[in-house]
Amino acid sequence: MFQDLVSQFVKEAPPYNFGVGDTCKPFRKGVERVIIMHKNENPYGTSPKAAAAMREQAAHSNRYPTMRADGLREKLAVKHGVDASQIMVTQGGTSALGFISEMLIREGDEVIVTTPAYPNYLNLTKKYNGVLVEVPSDENYVPRFEDVMAAVTDKTKLIFLANPNNPTGTICDDDALREFLRRLPGHVVLVVDEAYFDFIERPDYDSMISEVADGVNLIVVRTFSKIYGMAGSRIGYLISNPEIIHYLEITSTGYCCNRMGLAGAEAALDDREFIEMTISENKKGRDYLTHAMRELGFDVWESHTNFIFFDPHIPIKEFADELYTFGVKIRGDFIRARISVGTMEENRIAARAMEQIVKEYQERPSE
């Protein structure tokens, strides 16, 4: 049978779960559309400059793009103050994580993650037969670096750390993170996933890109999916020293991305108006939802992203399933719930739905 030919990882790996509500439940009366608040997308669309550039390139889709996205790498090098040889462009941040894992993880290698963590870190570790080492974060969902350091052994190969963290939206102390990097032994590679970094509103908060240097086992991952509104175009990139980039490029498949996405990404970097609008509107929406949920008695963790981690004090999956009857999709498969920030109209619909769910839950007869 064909299943006998399939690897054990594929047989055991769960499908990627977006934590949507129970589709068997009917929508409530008057619900006419579904509101996507579970994927952390940019609800304000795509950068107009990026969209125009992509439309222009559509007519040239019969031609391959440049092999290594030279134009985009040069613009990113200027943006981040590094050399283009320190950048590799990939099909979204997830693809970058895959290349890193393929390059480094071998059977028996230990991979450390601070939990709760982005599920792909766990799946990639298992895919390449690594040994997953989970180190719980503190009660505020901030990594305890002393605990992480204590988990490092002579078998540790890789540490995945999202900052801001997904799914919690929290950030760690940037000075503590830099100090942690300097204490790591030479056989350990630190991967800092900064997919949501552009939403951090502290002007003095420093990206780990500033720590990239020759001889330093550090890789920083970024994406165009969030702040630039290009999730559907699948453009990401990573920054490291030239030696690490050289080996990563060996694992790639030649043409890194489609030419429309690459053109859009170059144009998006110049669209300051769209970026500033996204940051401003996201803050308004995040503040609104945070306040609304706290008024309902929810525990809400401070977010530095375009999503919010919260505890409604109702069983998480039950809450997500019920919210879906209002047409609102959120993540309900973590230890807490997670909701993406939408447009203000979407945020108001979600807040009213939550209020109704809490009311109905409180009115249930006690068992």
C-alpha cells in the first residue's frame, strides 16, 4: 500500500490548524459574512505601491525572476545597514525556517523552543528527526533566559525564538536577549524570528540584526506578510553572516520567489504612508479590543503585534466555536485564545459578539 512508502513524520504530523470555529454550528440570524481574525494578516490591504508594481510585472510572468532577488536584497541591505551578501530572500518567513532546519537539524540534535511557541518550530524539529526541548516562559510569557541556558547541552544545535512571540504577542528584554546570545556556546545557532517586529512601538527597542557579525551563530528572520500586507505574495528573508548565508543558499531551489512578489516587495519598502497607516490603525484597533475584553473580565496580555492573546475564562475551544457562529474566526487551539486585530468595524463586531457570548454563558443554569 502507498502508506507504507510514506515517511513516519508525514504519517504522524497533524495538519496545520488555524483554530477556526466549529463549522457544524450554524451562523446566527443576520450573520452574512465571515470575518478573518485568526491569521494575523494586514486587514487594511496591500501597499498601493506594491500592488501597482505587481500588476506591472504580471505581463512579464513568462520570464523567470532573478536567481537571488538582487534588487530586493540591495534595498534590504540599505534598510538594515548590512551587506547584500548577508541577506537571503525566501518564499515567506516559513520557508526561511524550513531552509534553516534542513541545513542544521540531524537525527538526535536538540532544538530548544520557549513555549508557547509558533507550531512550525515543533513540526520542523520533528520533520528532521531532532529532539524537541521545550522551556516554559514565565507567567507573562517572557522567556526565562537562565532556564533556556540551563537547557543547553552538548547536543543542542538550534534555538528558535520568536520576538515578538507568536502566539502571545509579548517581547523579551532586548538587552537580556543580546547577553544571552553572547553566552551561547559555539555549537548552538540562535534563530530570532522577527516577523512582527515592525509593530513594536518602542523607539529604543533594538532588532537582533544589529548583532549579526562574522563568527556569530545568529540568524534573523523577517517577512513582508504582516506590516506590508503581502501575505499572499509569500516574500520573506533572513539576515546572517555571509558564511551562514552561503550554506543556506545551497539548500535553496534556485529561483527564490515569483517576480510579481519581488517587485511588490521592493515597492512596499518605499511606501511609508501605508506602513505608518498600518501601525496607527493597528494600535487603535488593538487598544479598542484590549479595553473591550478587559471590560468583560478577560485576562489580556500586552501585545506588541497585530494580534492579542487572551483568556476569556470560558473553555477556549468552546469560546472560539461560539464566536464563529457570529462569523468571527479566531485561534482557539492554544492554551489561551488569540485574535488578530481587524478593521475597526470588524473589531466592533467581534467585541459585541464576545459580550453576547459572555452574557449567555453567565445565564446558563448551574449544574
